[in-house]
Amino acid sequence: RTEAERDAGAFRVTPGDARSLRFRVEDGDGHRTDAYAYTTVGRFDDDEVRETTDDGVIHWLIAPEEPTTGRVWVVVDDDRGGRAVWTQPVEVR
């Protein structure tokens, strides 16, 4: 793959820096939804579940000090057993 192909769609962060991951989850019936963030690169600013609101959810990815690649996931659960997963490659460079 070319560098442009590899870079397409990658979530990028500078070594030792932080980058926000923002998203919105809407449940038309008004049921509670929780968002969990996971990563193989660095860490998120907290390990707690974030209840989604109309303003959305923000998780901060704290990158490691060295360049690397990996993946992030966001798992959204509702209070009725539904689950959705979003995943994206991460590049720290």
C-alpha cells in the first residue's frame, strides 16, 4: 500500500500528545446509552463509562511517547441489550 492509502482514515496523534475522539449517539426513544473507549495505543484519559447526552461524548486519547500504530474502539451499549462497535486504526507519529 502507498502512504496515502495507509493514511486514509487513520486516527493520527503526535507522540506524547492528546487527541479528542468526539461522537454522538442518539436514541430516539430516550433510553440510556453508555460509551466505552478502548485502545492498543497509549491510553484514554479515563476508564469510566460515559453516558451519552445530546451534546455527545468526548474521550481523550493520550498517546505514548514513541511512534507506533494500533487501533481504537468505541463500544456503545443501550439499556435494552443493543450494542454497536466503531473501530479505527491509530498512528502515533
